Amino acid sequence: MTMVVTQPCIGCKDKACLVVCPVECFHEDETMVYIDPDECIDCGACVPECPTEAIFYEDDVPEQWHRFIELNATKAKECPSAHD
């Protein structure tokens, strides 16, 4: 299981969640931040730091946001920050 960033993050990009991540699995583009499921260790440290409550464990993603599971996986690999 992995953490997933969902709809409420769009346009926010507060980034408080990034600084607490012990494995730096977040990547960002101009729209929002994404979690790379291959890098995430499922620690959940980012969840209480998210001001928009946009981060969920994969199994707990609300049904209306299930598309964000795949979106995080694909966008995290495409983001410019993924290549830094």
C-alpha cells in the first residue's frame, strides 16, 4: 500500500507534507504534488501535515478520487522534480 495525493491538493501546493517525508517520495508539477508509489514507505507522516486533507492510504482513497491512485503513479515519474 502507498500514500496517494488527491483532488484537494490541486492548486494548493502548501508543501508542508514534503518536508516530513523521510524518503522524499513527493514530486511536483505546476498543478499539484504527487507521491511515487515505488518510493513511498507508507509511514503516513505526511497525512497530518496536509492542510487540505488530500493524502490518503491507497486503500482509503474515497471512491470519487480513485483515479488519483494511477495519476500519482504516472505523474510522479513525469514530473520535472522526479529527475532532480
